[in-house]
Amino acid sequence: MSWTELSYIAPILWLVAGGVVVLLLEAFVPRRDSDHLSIVSAVFLVLAGLSANTGLVRTSQSLFHGVLRADAFGSFFALIFVIIGLLTVSLGAVYLRRQSTPMPEFYVLVLFATAGMMLLASSTDLVSVFLSLELMSIGVYVLAAIERNSSRSQEAGFKYLILGAFASAFLLYGIALIYGTTGTTQFEVLGARMGGNAALAGNLVFWAGWGLIIVGVGFKVAMVPFHQWTPDVYAGAPAPVAGYMAAGVKAAAFAVLVRLIWTGMPLLMDKAAPLLMGFAIVTMTFGNIVALAQSNLKRMLAYSAIAHAGYLLVGVLAISGHADDAATRGILFYLAAYALMNIGAFGAVTFVSRRRGERSELAGFAGLARRHPWVSFFLAVCMFSLAGVPPTAGFWGKFYVFGAVIQQGMVGLAVIALLNSAVAAYYYLRVVVYLYMREPGEDAYIGDDVQASAAIGVAAILLLWIGLFPSSVLELARLGAAALARTF
Amino acid sequence: MEALFFYLFGGLAVITALVTITRRDAVTSAFWLIACFLNVAALFAMLSAQFIAVMQILIYAGAIMVFFLFVTMFLGEPRRVRLNRGRAIPLISTVTVLLLAYLLMRITNTQHRGFPSISDSYGSVAMVSRKLLVDYVFLFEVTGLLLLVAVIGAVYVARKPRTGVGEGEGHV
């Protein structure tokens, strides 16, 4: 471990340092509120974001004996995670202010889990994948259960923990099988051995290993049939945490999935494509159809998260392994947009919630535009973006991903995905109808928090800005995809 | 000489395992299981697998048994815990015996050819520490971080919810 190597992972080190500082501040300088801790956390997140830029220079450096790789791919995700972290800390501060008990652990866990996400996106070794996935997951398990006096939050955390532990066991077993059959856990060596080994292609144990790894990662991205936890956990966890999970955990898990697929190209894709295609179609169709019937915004967003996992899997299927891969670029763009719109949408729930209990019934949002025109506008932007309506970032995300799918000649799959998007538009736009065209009922929600509306506003404005000028984010995504092409 | 020790530790391992499963009291069983693990560790040590021998003691005889005992004691009244001797037992024992017979058959029938030879230092303390502290030192550190997060999470979840802000509850 040299200083040069450590300088490449500066973003992760800043976040870990931030977590430790917040933890010690809370222990030795206890205060009644924890607003100052949110500022300290934000400072460390900004430092992490500033230092993540270094990786965007066209370098691709293997670190710590091949365990991590510092490249534009990892840096792209590091920037996404910093933005997710900042918005989560800011919405979390609003949420914590309303609680009767202080829970400064929120910030510590967000910082550590974000560090885990960054590690996951840069991992090039299965051992490192497992450790960083756990680092992220353990933080998120506790975050989901952070509200001690709410039985729903406790249930969400417990459910996520038990099922997540199962998924980790699957992942670990898969890693063991792959190590057993190939003798390595490093992506690059693994890729090389898969390339020149005919015996491996027929080895059932080897493919069982890959299957188990896909199950483990599929759980984290809420892929059907490993999605059962999603609605309960998203609905039970506090809204800022649910947004953090939807945006961050999904992006991190897809980052490692994309890297793995690149590693195993083209053998892995040949073998896994039919299976992944089945998963993709079932995932998006199931998510969208069940989301139609939801009357609670958080549950609806949970099913929408399942559907979006399906769209992203469609993109994964289109990864070609060429130097300028359109699908990888599209997935990166999509994940950036997806993170913003989810945090914005869950942020609206934080905005209208009260000290006692969270409020996320769709009926309560009726006529919100009359009282809170700005927040309603921001939420509407997020909904349009989730539906994929131009000129929002969500439109370009779908455009690039589905475009790459068509380029690969999978027109049928693209049509299914587009039909799904049309179905999804119904339930996203229904929220907009509630906001603008319904009379507010007696229990209509009112919000009062400036900080929450500002956070939603930042997400919505970024969505519009990326929607109008997608080229800058697309260029970053292109660099990220090109970094993978150079490695494998 | 080696054969003598092999039969000594092997025999003790089998005997202690038998004693473990025939005790009616869970705590007594647990202690006999520790004795069994120690004998298995000795067998590993005789195979020059130092690392596995040490891990056998540290993790199985140490950590996992402490965990077992804790759980047994938390469940309360350990003396009264009667191990279940339900109707499934004959079925389970039949399956176990069949599995054992199958394994023994496979082991005795295997032609011992072409086992890859492993170097003498394989599994030695020096080799394990080189892997752990040179090749995988970064992940070693990440594991430390992971444990820290797990401890923070466990303490947060296990502790009684702090009641009011103004009630002056101590910090953890």
C-alpha cells in the first residue's frame, strides 16, 4: 500500500474519515440536535466528490495487487454516490429534526455505506466485491431500521437483513465455486482463463457459480424473482433511507454486474443471455403491472424500482464488449438519472411527513400544487423523468439504453421494454394528475420544510438540466464505458 | 509413532462426538463438542495444516461454541432443555447412515492417482500471513471497517431506544 495507490482511492478515504469524525463528535461532543453533524458529513462528501475527479483523467490503474481498479468507470459512480449521499444527508437532516430521539448514527452509516458503494464500483476481485457489498448492505440494514419506535421501520430492517443475509450466502457460495473451478478471484485473470479454456465452458460447477453470483446481485437490484423484500422494505424504511436504497444500492449493484459481464465477455453473455432476458422481461412487466394498483406513493416507487431494474437488465443484455459500447454508456447515464429522480420522489414524502408518522398516501397529495407549487413542480419533474418524458434526464436514459438494444438487433426486447414504459407512464402521470387536477381532501398533506424542498429542487433541476444538455453527462458515461473496454 | 497419535486423536474425536450426541443436557453436550473440536484440530495439525488447526480452535472451539452457550443460556433454564427426540429421528438417522456408507464406499473405491502435490509450506502460518498482510492487506483493512460498521449497527439496534431528548440519557 503506497501513497500513490492510496491517493487513487481518496474519495473512499474521505468518506471513511468522515464517518469516524462524525462518530467521535457524537460520542465526545454530544448535542441535543444533530444538525451540525449533517454539515460535517456534507463537508466530507464534498471533499470526496472533489477528489473523485482525479480518476476521470484517462488513467486505468490496478491497485493493491489487483483488488481494485481506479478508472473512469469507478469515478463516474463515485460522483453519483457523492450526489446521492449529499441529497440523502440533507433530507435525512429534515427527517432527524422531526424525531423525538436523536439518532446521529444516521450520518455515520450513510458515510460508511457510501464508501462501501464506491468500493463496490471499483472492485476487480470477487473477495473485494463481497466485502464491499457487505459494507454497503450492513449500513443499509441498520438505516432501514433506524426508527426505533416505529414497528414498520423495525420490520423493514429485519426483513431486509434476513433476506439480505441469504442473498450474501448465495453470492459467497458462487464465489467459492468460481474460485474452485478457475483458481482465481481476480476479474482480469478470470476473464483471461475463461477466454482460452474450452473445458470451462462445459463445466457445470463453474456455471452454477455464476448463477449464484447473479442471484446475489439480483437480490440487491430487486430483480424478479428475488424482489419480495422490496415493497415492504421501501414502504417501511424512512423515506430518506428508501430513496438512498433505491438510488445508491441499485447503482452500486449494477456497477458490479456490468463489470462482471465485461469480465466474462463473450462466453458469459452467450451462456447467460437467455436466462437474463427472461429475468429482464419478467422483472419489468411484473414491476409495472403491480405498480398500477398501488395507492401509496412509496409502495408505488418500490414496484417502479423493480421495473427499472428490468429496463437496466435489458441494457445489460445489450453489452457488446466493443471499444465504444453504447449499452454500457446508456446504463451509466440511466443510473445517474435514476438516482436523482428517486431521491427527488422519496424526498417529496419526506417533505409532507410529520413528526408522528410518515405520510405517503397518494390521496393526500391531491391538490398539493395549490399550497406548494414549487414542490409539486419538482415532484412532477421527477415523475415525468421516471416515465421517460422529454425533456428530462429519464427520457435520455431510456433513449440511450433502448437505442443500444436496437443496435444489437434485439428489436423484440426493445419493443417489450417500450410497451412497459407506456404502461408505467400511466401510474407516474397519475401522481401528476393528483398534484394538479384533484381537489385537496380534508386530510391533504402540508409541508413546511425549506431544506426538504431545496433538496427535491436540486434533484429536479439537475434532471431538467441533464435533460436539456445531456452531452456532458453522456461524455462522462462514455469515458466510464471506454475504461472497461480498455481493461478487458 | 504418527499412526499411534492418529489413532489416539481420531479415536478420541469419535468418542467425544458420540458422547456429545448422547447427552441430554445441552450445556454438557456443548462442552463435549469442544473436546471433539480440539481432537479434530490435533488431526489437522498432524497433516501440517497449521492454519486450519489454529482456526479450528479459535473459530469452532472458541467463537462458535461461546455463541452456542450464550444462546442456550439466553433461552433460560438450560438444565431443562430436553433435546428433541421426535418421530423424525429414525428417518434422520437412516439418511445419515446411508450417507456415511456412501461416503465410505466412495473413499475406499477411489484410486489414489494424480492428486496434485502441495508444497510443504501450504497452509503454514508464514504463507497465510503473506496472503493476508501482503497480497490482501487492503481487503484486510476493509474487513476491519466492515466490523466497525457491524458493531455500530449492532449497538444501535440492540440498545434500548433513547427516550426523550431532555431526559439526560447517557450516550453509548
